[in-house]
Amino acid sequence: MGGLPEKMGMKLVEPLRELFKDEVRALGRELGLPPAFIGRHPFPGPGLAIRCPGEVTAEKLAILRAADAVYIDQIRRHGLYDAIWQAFAATLPVRTVGVMGDGRTYDYACALRAVTSVDGMTADYYPFSHDFLSETATRIINEVRGINRVFYDVTSKPPGTIELE
């Protein structure tokens, strides 16, 4: 696990940093971890800070948690959870102008990412329907204070990575 502090209040099982995503999932199965944990989005994958490019603040993390909860709820509601290798929301380090009610807003943009993959070495974006994306964006904007715009990332790996940063 790269980027962790030198002193932590826990032990880290190594050599996890040398394993690929599919190998981490296989190890999790071997260790008897619950399938719901191994199949969790994103697992193994980007934690909140890596999905919050730019300055990481308590406010941005709260917004991100709320947006991610709505996104994952939508994926579950539509029965797509197990068809997706990894899905997550991210806040972008820009604010955009929007209109809510009778006033203007100046809030964060949110990026949604969902990919299919076999081993995490290559990945394709998940082909959500336009109706799903519209419904999800509407829910996030209506339910998450601090976001007024939603984007869906259709970049494959390569050239991009699964993670945003």
C-alpha cells in the first residue's frame, strides 16, 4: 500500500503492495474474508483521499461519502453491482456554476467511474444506460449538498487507470 504514514495504529500485511487487484481478491478469499467485503466497490481500490484530488478537507470528504453512497445505491437498485469490477464517485478539484431553485450555486463537480475487468490490468468503462446516468446524476445533485454537476468517465485502461489520480 503506497502512500501510508510510517506510524499507524495497525499492522499491514505485506507484500500486498506487490499484488495486483485480482490477486488481492484471491488472497481475501483464501483468508476467508466475507464475499461482500471482497466484492465491495472499490476493493481493492482507491480510498477517499485518492478520490478527492487537490486539497483534502473534511467538507470535501463528507460530500464525497454522500455522493458515493447515492451512486452505489443506484448500482444496487438496478441490479448491476456484481456486473461491475469497480465503481466509485470522486470529487473533482474544480467548482462549477449551477442553478438550484432561484439561486446560483458554486459547488463541486463529481465524477463517476465504473469499469469491467478480469484482472484490473486492463479495463473498459461500464456501459450504463442514459436513463441510469440521468437518474443517478439527478439523485446526486438533489441529495448531496455541495455538488451541482456530474460527469461519467468513459476512459479505458490503458491509456487511463482505473483510479482517477
